[in-house]
Amino acid sequence: MAFHAKPFRRRYGILLALSAAWPSVGWSAAHAVEARDEAQALQLDEIIVTGTRRSDQKASDSLSPIDLIGSKYLETVPSSDLNDKLARLVPSYQVQRNTVADGNIFFRAATLRNLSPDQTLVLVNGKRRHRSAFIDVTQLGAQAVDVAQIPSVALKQVEVLRDGASAQYGSDAIAGVINFILEDRPGIRAYTQVGQYYAGDGTNYQAGVNAGLPLTDRGQINLSFEYTNSDRTARNDQNPAARALATNGGQYGNAAFYNGALRDPVQRIGQPEQENYRSFVNASFDLADNLNLYSFASHSSSKGESDFVWRNPETTGFFNPLPVWGNWTLRSVYPGGFTPNFRASSKDTDVVTGLKGELADDLAWDLSVRYGRNEIRYNIDNTVNASLGPASPTRFYAGSRTQSEYGTNLDLTWRPEVGLAEPLTVAFGGEYRHEQYRVGTGETAAYALGPGAAFGYPGGSNGFFGTDPTQAGKFGRHSVAAYVDVDAQISDALEIDAAGRFEDYADAGSAATGKIAGRYRLTNQLALRGTLSTGFRAPTPGQANLTNTSQQPSPSGTTILTRGTIPSINPVAVLRGGTPLEPERSLNLSGGLTYALSSQANLTFDYYNIRVKDRLGLSGNYTLSAAERANLLASGVTLAQGLDTFNFYVNGFTTRTQGVDAVFSYQLPIDADTTINATALYNYNQTEITKSKPGVISPLRQQALEDRLPRHKASLTIDASYRQLQATLRGT
């Protein structure tokens, strides 16, 4: 049993594991499955496929730091979110729970080395994974892959390359690469888990199954399914204003009235309510001796709901009557005020199909095509369009966001004998990608400006403004790329790798990146390694074209303010310096050592320094003067009518991130039935803004970038097993 610290409260969990092998059952089958799951976290003698084009490289011999996490270790973290599992097992991987933050509460983007979530490239079986349709407009402005959509039960292992790799893999790989390797071995593995917080809420149910089956004697198919359901939590006291009404009453009701009309707490701050279905299929079939057909696909659906900020019926202006509605007031609908209930549902699909084989003994090829799509639909209820008055519904469909991608890759690997210690590895190939971001409109009442707007009553669905037709549309782009990667084992002690890549984007120009890495073995136990690379990340069509508006009470609580994130080329943004977005560019430097203290103990230590120029982020908040608003409206820019404050994306600053990662692993076999493994992780990370454009980085934004995450992170895991019994103790 494992105990883990969680925000606000500690959590306890009960883990039940069911195992069987195909086609056998019983205890002997459990042994077979356990043998299948022997891959341990950070087991350095395992072959890796990430960060290298060689087919024989081990984690212990890698030129860059790589974490190799087996399925057994993923199961020891009792969480339904794969992000939480990686955060416990990778030194510089961190994820947070953000409350009352629009879709950010449901779609948790994680960071590697404290860089932006979309500066880490995510692969599945070595193929690029599509982005989520969610764009975080509350913090770093990222549009990243939703890792939580991948079921952990479908994974054989995870390889995390903690080093810049744009020259090897393309855009987004500034911080590193995470490669999820799907299970492909025979057998059946299943689990179920129930957990709850000490406070008595947040009950979580999980279940998953993975089955590997043969496809005649020439192939295999692996099927995975996972279901999770978690209740919401509340970690806040009653709102002080609501408590005062329940104690003393107010102008529109006495204490007894408000005691009956108010929920305690009126606004719940904590984890959202969520339900998830996730599935994966991974198949491979040998068409001939040197020709393999493979395919893997996933589909998942999720839904969640959470509270927004409570609207006080005593102080919020739009609760008062207006002449156009006679004696009607919003208090007849919501006598105790209201807390908008925000809902998001997501459907995610990804398909990859390819052929690979050998043209000769020293030349291998891999041709693949992929398609990915993520759609998010937003709804909000227990709210109102205040400008419509008595004609307003209380439930709204607010619109949708859809990210779709397709692409094709051709990768070749040539291993000629050139007289070195090992054959030269020359990898080269090309890629075509197309992606599209689509914004769908909400229902009319979710964005309408009714008769009350003339009196200052806010329009649109209160809390989350619906998408209107002027904001909707399809925004796409295509890109092409070519790369070459040469790995040379100069001698038994020295290995050097050099890579170069050129990419051209239809909307963001072109970029050339390079990387050189080396490793030198001083002794059989001690080796030094280092890399120097450049990287880039092109802004996404969604970041360049998104309009997102939300509402919340003003600091005084008397009015509702509408805030928007708008395209940088919108005329409203141009008035405050908005320009077309450009790619981010990085320079990565790292160096470290690997030291095998014994056959059971290993230590790695790596320093990194990452400079990101023209970094993309959200500007400070701006307002329009009355004259500016009138001029924009006169020229047909209707967006200017409903915005109290706004911001936009900008290439506005440069950051330097530096730190160290240290990993120590120790395996102690006691006897044939008993083993003890210990893994200690440490990360130090410091990010600072070294340059910024005037007015772009506010003190609050600078604090979010530099101090959002702790600078020190340490974790110790002790894992003991005796026959069929396993116990894990972990502290972070």
C-alpha cells in the first residue's frame, strides 16, 4: 500500500490487482504476468528507442538523460491521471491542479524542466501525438497534448528524454520528449482501485484491463480499456459574504431566508467531478520476412464539471429590476444568488498505420500515416444571460473547440561498416503535417446582447461567454520537414551523434535546427556526456486565432467583468501592439555523468541550461478608451462592444532555465523470492526572465513564470516484493 501527499488533504487508496495469462489461469498465470512486468523504473540495462536511431542502445549508454519507467512502476502510483504518475517518477516533471480556471481545471498540462507544457514533444510508439483542443488562457497560454487521455494500463513502458531534441523530432521538443511505448506482449493484466480523501469526499473508482492475443503465428494484437470516475472535493470555507447573509440577513431577506437559500459552501473549490473512458489497440502483423504491417489507435471520452464564482444577490447590479422588465428581478430565479456550473466534455481519437521493413541487411525503412482529433464541447448551467432578463434560459451550450491533425513520415536507417568500433548509424527522412483548429458557435442565447445590455447588464452566458459567429471558423496550416541524424561509435569509449533538421511552416516561416551530443567512458563504471542543440516551436493555429471570453465579478462584487483573449492580429489587439506570431527559438546546453557504483547501484547527474528567445505568452490585460471603442465599432469590429479587459499572444520575452537532475537507483536481491529496490530523484530548477518587451510581462505574470513551481523537488521510492506480495513506500 502506498500513501501519497495531495493538495489540501492526504489521500488513502485500496489497490486490488487481478492477473492472468493467455490462455492459462491461476497462480501460475500470475507468475507469467509478473515476469512480463519485470521492467523497473530507471532500469539502465534496458534497450531504449527514444533520443537515438540505434537499435542496440541501452539507457545506461545514452548520450542524453533518459528515464525508463516500466508498467510495474506506473501501477504503484494510485491516480487515474497519467500526469500524476509521471510527476512521481520523473525528476523535473510537474503538474498542478488549478481551480476556478475555466477548462484548465479539467485539462491539466504538465511541464518538463519548468518550461511551457507545449515545449515538450509527446510520442506514442515513436509517432507524434496530436494536441488537445484546449488552449490554456489562464497561465502559460499553452496548447499541449492531453496526456491524461492515454490509459496507463495500455503501456509497456515510458521513455522520457530530458534534453532538447528539435533537430531529431521537430517542433515542440525544446524541453524534451516523452515516448509512450504500448504494450505488445501476450497475457492479461487487470486492476481495480478505490480511493477517498480523509475529508470524506473525492471518492475515486478506477478499473482497467489489458489483453495481448496472437494473430495466427505472424502477429499480435493488444487491447486496453480503462474507466475512471472521481467525485468533486471542496477545500474552502463558506464565502464570507454568504456567511454574513446567513448570520445577519440582508436587504432582500432575513437570516432564516438566506439559511435556506444558500448552499454551504456556495462555491466549491477543489477537484472537479470527472468521468473518463479510455481505450487503445496495438497490432502488428508480418506480411513477409522483411515486411511488417503495424497499427495502433486510441479513443477516449471524458466529461467533468466544476463551480465558478458565486454571484451575490445583494451586491451584484444585474439582480436589480429594469423598467423594460417591469417588476421582474433575477432574485425570483436565484433568491440566494447563483454559482455557475461549468461543464466540459471531450472526445479524443488517434490512428496510426504503417509499414516497415528492410531493403538490405544494413538499410531499414518505416513509412507511416497518422490522424488525430480532439473535440471539446462547453456547457454552463445554473446561470443566466443577464441582458435577456426573464427571457434568459438557465442552461447554455457555449460552443466547441476541435483540433485535428494528419501527417505522414518516411524514416530510413542505414548502418554501413566504415571501420569504426560499431557500424555507422545514419538516419534520414521527411515528414508532412497538416493541422486545423476549429471553433464552433454556441447557442444564440449564450452570446446574445439583449435589451438589458443598454443598461450595462452583461450579455452572454454568465461565467463563460458563448462563442458567436464572428469568433467561429476553421484555421489550418501545413508544414514539411527533412532531417539527417548520424551516430558514430568512434571507439569503445567515445560516441558522437550529430543531427540537423529543416522545417517549413505555411504560416510561421522556416527553421533549421541542429544538435551534437557526445559520451566518453572514462572507466567501465564512469562516463561523461553532454549535448549542445538549438530548437524551435511554431505557434499553433489555435494560439494565433483563438477568441476566448469569460466573466467574473469585479473586485467590488457590484458588476460582472468580461475578459477576453483575442488574436494578436485582431484590430483591438493591434491598438496595443499586437503583431503576427513567430516561432520560439531555443539554445540548449547540458552536461553530466553516469556512474555505476556496483552491479546493483547506479547514479546519474546532469546539468542543463536552456535559453528560449521570442517566447510565446499572454500579454498583460488592456482596456479600451471610450473613443477607441467607438471607432472600432464604427469600423465593424463588433468584438469591441463586449470586452472590459483583453489580452493576446505575443512573442514578448526571453527566459533562461537552468538546473540539475540527479537519479540514484539501487536493487538489492535478498533471496530468490525477495527483492528490495530503492530510487531517489532530485531536481533543482530556476527560471528567470532575462528580457521582455515593455508592458508585456506584468509583475503577476513574472511571478507565475519564475515562481509558479518549487525550485527543489526530491522523491524517494522503496519497493519491496516477496513472491506475490508487493509493497511500495514513496515520499515526494
